[in-house]
Amino acid sequence: SSSSDSDTDSGEDTDTDSDGDAAGGRKKKAGSDSDAEWESSSSSDESEDEQLAQPGLAGRAKWLKVNTVQTKRVRKTNTAQQGGQIQKDAKKEKQAEVKTKKIFEVAADITEVELEAKIKETAAMRGRRNNDAREMMRHLVVLIQAARRFGARCELPALCYLVSAYFDVPRTIDDCLTLQDWRKCYGHLTRVVSLLESHPELVLGTIDAEDMADMILAQREGIKVTEEEKEAPREITSNVVKIMGSLFSFVNRLDEDFTKALQKVEPHSREYVERLKMESRLVQLAPGAL
């Protein structure tokens, strides 16, 4: 009986040991499975991190996510820029039209009567609708050059018409002449003063109603000169040269434009210095207008 009990105890111990070994094997297997899953998850995380990491960068910048999708930026066109481009194109077309226009010339055999009529006809274009003021001024310059061979009596009215046209260039009351236009206007007024000084017998006067009627007629139909008037000798009955406006008002307007320009131009610019130099010339011109 004792032997049977020992056999029974040994059998139970053997069963217990085998059960423990089986349980340990299951634990080891479970542990190995969890370790494999951990290693696979960590390796997948490392592969994702390697994909996210930016090559060539170090530190925090290496792990910052950068948008790799390139988006094409559409440039918005500004309405003001489009308007400016349209104005530039229109200006170029206008310049091309000016170049294609026929050059204004005066016939070499023109008489003094014809030239005076042409000057009045050109000056009558002032203020008309769709009239190019710059073109009219260019025509007057050509007529002034032609009038020099007929003397001061013919040249003075044309010079005064041209000066009046310069003061029509500013569009608003706050605008002023450009420096180039101011210098040209000053030059024409200086020519007027020098002609009066060299011909002291001549006196400037304002146009009367008859001359105004001729200007209106020239504006509508033009001035027609007959053959008798062309060939008839010129009779000088008075030393008064009739002009539009007065020399004093011209110099006064030039002085006002000078002051207005100094108020508008940047004081630290070169243009301001150039305009400031004109003050001495204006002082020299003023006594001749009195």
C-alpha cells in the first residue's frame, strides 16, 4: 500500500510539472507574440518617421511637416494697371497719328496779308471742340518764323497768340505749366519785349470789335484773301499793334504760374531747384511789361 501511495504521489507530481511546463510554454509564446507585435509597430512608426523626416535638415526643422504639393499661383490683374496699359496704348496710337500727319509748312512766296490771315485763322482754332492745342501751337511757331521776314508788326501778334495758347494748357485752376512749357513761354515774352525795345515807335493795343468779328469768321469759314488784297501795298495808318490780351497780364500770369509750381513741386527735387532759378529771369522780364 505504501508503494502504491508513492506511485500516486509521483504521478501527481509529474502531472503538476507537465501542467506547469505547458503553462510556461504558453506564457513564453504569448510574450514572444507581443514582442513581435511591438517590434513590428515600432518598425512601422520608424518607417513613417523616416518618410516624414526631411533630408539635409537637423533638429526641430527635420521633423516639421512641409507641404510638398505645389500649387500654381494665379496672378490677379489689377484694374488700375489695365487702365494704365490702355492709356499707354492710346498714347502710342496718338503719337503714331501725329507722325503720319502732314508737316505744316508755309509757302515761300506768301505775302504779308496772306500770312496775317493765316495767323488769325490758326489762332481762331483756340478753344474749338476736338482741337489739338499742341498742334495749333506748333503751327503758330512755324508762322512766327515766317513772320520775321515781314518785321515786328507782323511777328508781335503771332507771339501773343502763342503765349495765350500756352496758358490754356493747364486743365484745372490748380495745375501749372511744365518746366519746359514755362521756359518756352518765357522765351516768347522775352522776344516780345526785345522787339518793343528795338522798335520804340510800336505800341501794343487790344483788339476791337471788328477784329473779334474777323476771328469769329475765321473760326467758322476761314479768311479768304482776294487777289487784289494780295497785290495791294500795305498801308500803315497807326503805330498800334493790336494783340489779344496785354503784355502786363501775360507777365503776371507767368509769375502766378511760377509761384503755383513752387507750391506743388517737391522742395528737395531737382525740378524745384531748376524752377527757383527762373526767379531772376522773371525779375528781369517784369520791367519790360510796365
